[in-house]
Amino acid sequence: MASEPKTLLEAIQYFSDAENCRQFMISIRWPDGIVKCPYCGKENPAWMPKAKLYFCSAKHEKQKFSLKVGTIFEESPIRLEKWLPAAWLIVNCKNGISSYEVARAIGVTQKSAWFMMHRLREALAGAGITVKMGGPDREPIEIDETGVGPLPHRMHRSRRLKLQTAITQRTHKVQVMGMLDRETRQVRAQVIPNVKRETLQNVILNHIEGGATIYTDQFNAYDRLPAAKEFIHETVNHMQEYVRGQVHTQGIENFWSLLKRTLRGTYVAVEPFHLERYVAEQVFRFNNHATKENPLNDSDRFIVAMMQVVGKRLTYAELTGKQSERPAN
Ligand SMILES: [Zn+2]
């Protein structure tokens, strides 16, 4: 096997070889190198090189299976030789990439590229959220929320009219809440249904350890956090000051500007329904950018992302709310 790729060009060349794709998938799915049947768990199914499928000798349905089964690639007609370079592109581009660019780079239709990118974003979501952030004697957590709205000038007239109605009803902006851990420099962010006290505080309780120091602006939904959790809550008044010594929310605000720049520059029209996945992509990019302490390169970042593809799936029906129109390629 040739050595693993370090650049986009090497990745495209490397993954154009089906055997390299197979070995790569084995290495991320089974670190011990032993392939296991996704249906019954039996080890070492037979590899059928012509069909490019495995065969499990245990008696059950679907004895033949590909390495895509049980991953976000399951049931996709697109080969791993295209999926893997597409994943490389999306995790390593600095400011986002459009489905048109991906389509051109790997040779699929724009519609297929759009679908592939949403599946990949789904895989990037929820990375490393098994433990809470912060806690006593740790650096503070910055918390903030922002509204993400559509761009009327980019819209077709019929959508603009719908937007007008939404503005009248004050439902045109989707709210996103974010938290930046100053100790680990990691961000978590999610779409929230509203900015009520209960909603914001539930997110805080789900993600932040009691006793943590938290910084917010003076939005009153952050007041009266449960006393039992012993949060140390400091606020900055954005009407008078942006920074009060250490007390500010500029880290998370920087994240918002990166998110909005990506949405504006690359993703022409983002439906609120899809925003969660664009946020996940930006969180992944922010949390996995190279720093002095954490000098990740493109190859490392790709592997971090690919470790998450196992066990995650997003079907076209879930994505579009439609049952038909599966893109073939
Ligand atoms: Zn089996």
C-alpha cells in the first residue's frame, strides 16, 4: 500500500484506488484490523474482490455487504473512491466549499454533491460531546446566542414574499446558541427553538459542569441560573462596554462571524432546517484548526472526521422530507 496522503492532490490519487479505500475503511472501523459482519458480528467474512463485497458465512439476510454498511455511506450508490476525496475537501477547506465546487472536483452531479456534503456534515456533528465543559478552578466559558437570517437579495421573488410574512411574524431568523471553553478553546453550538430562559438554561445545564465560571452579555434569559449548580456568572454590558478585563464574549462572537462569513460566502441559500448541519461543520472546523499546542495537519483532520462516520447515517428522505428523488450517480 502506498503511504497515506498528506495533500488534496495525494488524497485524490490515493483514494482513486479501490483497494486503498478498502484498507483505509478497515483501519478506521476496526483498529485491530479484523473485519466484522455488521449484521451478526462474525469475524473475518470472505472478501470477494470481483464484486467488491464481503460474504458472511453465518445464515442471515444480506450475507453480502460492502464496507459502507453501518456508516454514513450506507445505501449510497456513490463509490468510496468519490466519498473519501469529498470528505477530505469538506473537512480541510478553510472557509467552506460549495456543492458546485465539490461536484466539479470529484466528478458527480451538483445534486449528488449537495447530498454527500449534508451526510458528511451529519457525521461531523456531535464530535466529542460526551463530557461537560468547564467546572470549578477551570477557565471560564463564554456563552452567547445569535440570529441567523436569510439573505433577501439572493432570493427568488416567491421566496422573498414568504420571507416578508416571516418577518412580520418574527420567525425569519433562526437562533443559534454557542459556548466557548477558554481552557480547551473548543466550541459547542446548536440551533435552538427560541431564546426563552428555560431553553438557554437547559443547554447550559446539559453542557457545562456546575461551579464553572460563565461569561454572557446582560440578556435577562441568562439570569437566575439554578443556585444549586453554583455557577459563577459574570456579565458584560454591551451597551456600555465590550470588554471588562477578562470578562467578555469575544471568543464566541468571533465564532459567529466565521459562521456567518461561511454561510454568506459559500452557501447561497441555507434553509433553517439544514442550518444545524452547517453549524456542525463550522464547529468541527473551529475545533480542529491547527494551533501551536495542537498542530493538526490536513491528514490528521481527515482521520478525526472519518472516525465519526461509523454508525451515523442520514437518508435522503430525512434530509429533504421526501421519500423519492434519490440522486443516482
Ligand atoms: Zn453475519
